[in-house]
Amino acid sequence: MARDGAAYVCQSCGAVHAKWSGRCDACGQWNTLVEEVGARQPGALAPTKATRTRGLAFETLQAETPEPPRIETGVAEFDRVCGGGVVPGSAILLGGDPGVGKSTLLMQVCGQAALRGAKVAYVSGEEAVEQVRSRAQRMGLAQAPVNLAAETSVRDILDALKRDQFDLVIIDSIQTLWSDAHEAGPGSVTQVRACAGELVRLAKKKRVAVVLVGHVTKDGQIAGPRVVEHMVDAVLSFEGERGYPFRVLRAAKNRFGATDEIGVFEMGDSGLREVANPSALFLGEGGERAAGAAVFAGIEGSRPVLVEFQALVAPSAYGTPRRAVVGWDSGRLAMVLAVLESRCGLQFGNRDVYLNVAGGLRINEPAADLAAAAALASSALEAPLPQGCVVFGEISLSGEVRGVGRMEARLKEAAKLGFSQALAPTAAAETSPLPVTAVGRLAEAIRRIAESEWPKGAAA
Ligand SMILES: Nc1ncnc2c1ncn2[C@@H]1O[C@H](COP(=O)(O)OP(=O)(O)OP(=O)(O)O)[C@@H](O)[C@H]1O
Ligand SMILES: [Mg+2]
Ligand SMILES: [Zn+2]
């Protein structure tokens, strides 16, 4: 039995349980319940004795609502992901792997904003003032009028924010804060939830934009309860591949803007450089794209991702031809090969087929069918796809190319990443920012590849 006021809190979803168990009933995760003192607080909405209310003053939907004003920080990639700048009174959660560059990004953001006249504060709970200052100096921001503090007590932080009117406040990180109203240790779900709640409330009241840094767990979730994600107006994630200098900022949720915008940066000695044309970073520089390669415009979770499918179709040396696939479903490969043979007249019977998704990504979407088919046909026919072309679409057994979800988001991401045309289902052409070679049937797509028939002037 838990001690007085103590309870078992799921570190994954934040659900509070009276008893320990191996599995959280609320979210189904195993081994996530941890005893926390003071987790069972009296509910905020517990009825009080004298409940006098004034009722609700209802409004209509017709009134004029001005666009929220925005603080442009001057870091354009950051502003775009936020929906065109940071909204005063909003709270943003920024997650990312250790060392990916969260503190660097936010120092750049608040430094630039301060240079543009905003009153900003950077509160670090993880690093000493000297460390933060030396990072800022390395980034050339020594002259920026940033108010710097190293503090972990949320009460002191709230006091300071009440005393002065700030425009933008960075809290690095939410897991280091603690509130003396709760007994649980810093970083526990109870503390994280309570501290985030108090900061978000004050942000709204004083119309300060608050950015909270949140550490992520091994599986990429922002550590601590999902409830923090519900409390804030925007959840951003900062991602980077080990060994590569590029970093991508994405919005997983945004109450003040679209979530399919990405911001791309390159990490260097003097901080993060904004990258205007990032396709080079992701998919290799120039040169003719080889036969057998097709760039798939995919969606991972809620997010668009471009990835290259590479195919090799070669004469088979042995009796039984080989079928090897990395990063995609082998059943799906067999289906696509069968459709290519029966509907498009290609022959794979005496040839080995290798299909590889570059970069170690695993693709599960049916939307990748057309990209796989295009890569296979391109290799079989030794006809490369045009430079700067992305491919997506689902293939049916009858050889139709079908529309898929979020086609506009895929094309937008491709355009953002510097791609100049797409091979896609007919329905994609309607709202596309790129020239689309729209195909209703797989045979039509294969004929285009065989004859190199692509829109003029679209090549990158
Ligand atoms: N002196 C330096 N010169 C060049 N690059 C540096 C230097 N110090 C740090 N970096 C770069 O900055 C990165 C760390 O950035 P930063 O501290 O902003 O990450 P973070 O996401 O805040 O990490 P943490 O999770 O530890 O808070 C390092 O991985 C490194 O690439
Ligand atoms: Mg940091
Ligand atoms: Zn749970």
C-alpha cells in the first residue's frame, strides 16, 4: 500500500493509480508505474461549499477575431514552424534527444529576438550561467540583451516573471524544475505536470510566450506525462541523425499554425545555420540520379519524410531468383512485382531483385507502392527517373494507381526540400505546389519511365 498521499504514477501517460501493477491500465505500457509522494492532490475542481456562480456569458461565432499578434524572433525557420512567429501568451514545448542542440536553438531564438527589441529571459536549470554565456558568446550573441538566470525553483521563476513584463521566456528544461507545493522529486511526473501547469497559467495571464525544453525518452516521447503536451499550445521536436550536421524542427501539434511545416538547420561551431535548400543535405548532391532510384514522399507518424528507394534487378545466376528487401515489406514487394509482370509486361522470373530503403528507415505505408515499382522498373529498364522527382501512390492488384492520405503535405515537403516534380496519383495534381505527372494506372507510369517522358522545365 502506498504511503499517505503517495500513489503510483505512470511515467508514460501520467495516470495515477492507487496500487502498483506491472502494466498501466490507462495506456497499456509495462513497468511505467513509479511511486510518487504527493501525487494524490485534492482535485482542482472539487466542489467548494459556497458555490455561487454567475453562469456563462455565451457568445456567437460571428464576431471579428483579429489574427493573434506574433513576435518574430528573427530565426525564420523557427518562426515558420511556429506558424509565423511566437504568439504572446502561448506555451511551446520543445523536445529532442540529448545533445541534439535544443539549448543552442533556443539561445539563438532568444538572442535574435532580444536584438530585435523583445524583452527575453533564458532560465537554465541544467547549466550554470557561465556555460550558457559561453555558448552564447561562441554563437556571436554576446551583445544580445538576454536576461540570463540559472534557477530550478518554479516559485522563484514565477516571482520574477510576475515582477517584470517579458515577451519571451525560455525554460531549459521542464524536467529540472521543482515546486515546493509537491513532495515528489524533480523530473517526476507529478512535478513536471505541476510546474508546467503553473508556468502555462502565468504565460496566459501575463501574455508571455514561454518555451519549455522537454527531454525525450529512448522511444522518442517527451519524458513525463502526455498531459504536458495537452497543456501547451505547440509541441515541437528537434531531430537530427547521428553523424550528420543537419537538424530538423517539426511541429507535432500547433494551435496557432499548420503542423506540416519543417525548419532545417545545420549545426556548426558557431551555432545553428538556417538552411534554405536542404535537399542536398538529405539526399546527396547533384549528378544524374542513377537508374533504380526513386525518392518516396512518405509520412512518418504525423510527419512528412522523404526517403530514397533503391532497386537492383539483375540476371539470376542460380535456379531460383533471389528476392531481398531491406526496409520494406517482402509481401508487398511480391505483390508489386506480380502487378508489374501481369499489367505492365515486365519480366522478373529469371532475375534477382534487391530493394533497399536508404538511411535505415522502415516504411510501412501502402503509399510507397508506386515508389518501389518506379525504382524496380527504372532498374529493369535501365531508365533513370528525372532529377528532383518524388513518387508516391498506392497500387491495386488490377494495376490502378490510387490516391493516398495527405498528398498535399507530401508535395509541400518535397517542394520545401527542393524537389521540382512528382509522379503521383491523379488526385494529387489538384492542389499540388509542384508539376505532377498524374498517373491513373501503373502501366502509364512505367511507359513514362521507359520513354523518359516528363514535364518540360521541371528538372532541377
Ligand atoms: N565548443 C563547441 N564547438 C562546437 N560545437 C559545439 C561546442 N559545444 C557544443 N557543440 C555542439 O552543440 C551540441 C550540443 O548542443 P546543445 O547543448 O544545445 O544540445 P541540447 O539538446 O541542449 O543538449 P542537452 O540535452 O544536453 O541539454 C553538441 O552536440 C555539439 O554538436
Ligand atoms: Mg541543453
Ligand atoms: Zn500509463
